Amino acid sequence: MDTKFEALPPLKRFRLMQQQREEQEGGQQHHQQKIQESDESTAKNLCLPAKKRKYCFYPPPLPSSDSPATRTVGAGGGVSSFTTYSLPAKKRVWAIQPDLSFLDLNVEWKPPSFIETKDECIQEQEEIQQQEEEDDGILCAVCQSTDGDSKDPIVFCDGCDLMVHATCYGNPLVKEIPDGDWFCAQCLAANDENRAFSCCLCPVGGGAMKPTKDGLWAHVVCAVLVPEVFFEDPEGREGIDCSKVPKTRREKRCYICKSKRGCSVECSEPKCCLSFHITCGLSEDLCIEYREGKKGGAVVAGFCKDHTEIWKKQQQTGKYKIVARDDCKK
């Protein structure tokens, strides 16, 4: 008993002692309530991102492993206790680390099948481009090109569906593109003679042909690329003259079609003895190029399959190139 309450009457003493006891109990409850509020505010503060947290002077204790805030549910439904509140928001790990025990580090790594090399991608693009050109179906019968514009369009024959550039075919397209129907030289002659036509310079049928001076027919592309064949009208590509073709050229056998019909051109490689028809070489994608000089001199260079691949590599490096005879003399 407190000595200050001894001199008081019994009833008053009892009331003061009871009031003092209630104040002591209330203070303890208030202190416990403050501690609980502090713990709740700490938990709420820790759930916020690092930039929005408010830290007090005395850091709160870390949550225990039994606290709900530190429990994470795994993939199998189990509960794992990871304390991640002390880390910033971007560095927290809420998932269970994966099990990598099944990986064998001694096995050689192989790239997935869907990863393509550079050469495969280039080859695929070329195949797609070639397929688009074939699907388009518009191809000049002389230069084997699909390009056409308003100045040099690809014209269709209304009789046989022959497709040629105006400049490749010559007259009458090079002078003026007809507004109505247009028929090639073969269709016009077929209506009069009612016969099939064959090229006198190669065994391949069809294509863009024109009559020669001696009454035969020849492909325009053969007349352009056979060295000894000339046009009386080079711009209009009329009057094909085959009189200067040597006999030795007509006796050579084409190594592609195995035929001596027509005339064959030799491979431009000096030590190569292979010969081929112009149309056979173009069908095999051989390198056959015509270069015309500024003063009228010209040269035709053609290579067999093996030397075509070598020549293409040399052209890419810029080591060699085909020039006309008059330009070569400079």
C-alpha cells in the first residue's frame, strides 16, 4: 500500500487505489495498441515499392517466417517462406527457383533447327523471287527479263502470245506500239504459208524469230549472239544475214543437246574445247554476254558451265570484265 493513502479515510482510500490501478492497466493497453499499430503500418509500408516507402528512425523488425506476408505459394501448391521485403521492388523474387538438376552440361549444344544460316536465307529469298517471276508469267522471249516500263514495254502477240520488249524485237514495235492487235512475223507468215518454223542457227523451236535474207528463219537472240551473224537494219533488227558463218562452226557438236544442227559457239576460255548453241546455253544459265563499243566494234563472250562459275567470281572481284574490241585497244 502506498504511504500517501494511509492517512485517508477507508472509503476514499479504496477509491483512489482503484483509480490508480485502472490508470496503470489502461497505460499498458495503450502501449500494446501503439506497438500493434506500428507493426501494421510497417507491414503496409514494406508492401509498397522502394521509392514510396516511409522509413522511421528505428527500423522495424523483419517479419517472421510464419507471417502471411512472407509466404509464397509454389507451383505444386506448397508454401515456401521467402523474406523479400528488404529488397527493392525490382529485385524481389516471388517465385521458387527452377530445378535445373536435369541439365547435362557435358552434352554438346546444337542450335535449334529453326535457326537458318545466312546462305540459307539468301537461297530462300532467291527461290521466292524466282517463283514470283515464274508465277507472274511475263517474260521477254529475247532477253529473258521481266522488267518493262512505259518507254520499253513488253508487248504480247495476239496470235501466239509471244512476249517481247519493243527494243528487243525491233520493227515494227521499236517505231510505234500499236493501239489494236499486234501479230509477230511468224503469225503473219503462218497465215500465208501455213507451215511451222524452225531456227537455222539452233535446234530449239518457238520463240521470237524473224526471216533471214536467204529465206530461212532465225531467233532474234541467236542472230544477236552468234558472232558472224549481222542485221541489215540493226536498230529495227531486220534482214538477218547468216552468209558469213564459217563451216567449222556448223560442224561443231553442242555438248548440252549433243546435236550438230545449227551452229555452236565455243567457250571463250582459250584451253576449253566445249561448244554449245546459244539457246541451249541460255536455258542452262551459262554466261553469254554481248558488248558493243562506241565506234561500232563488238564482242561476244560465252562460257561453259564450269568456266561460267569461275567467270562470275572474277566479275564480283572486279579482276576481269568484258569490253568491246575498239574499247580494248585504247
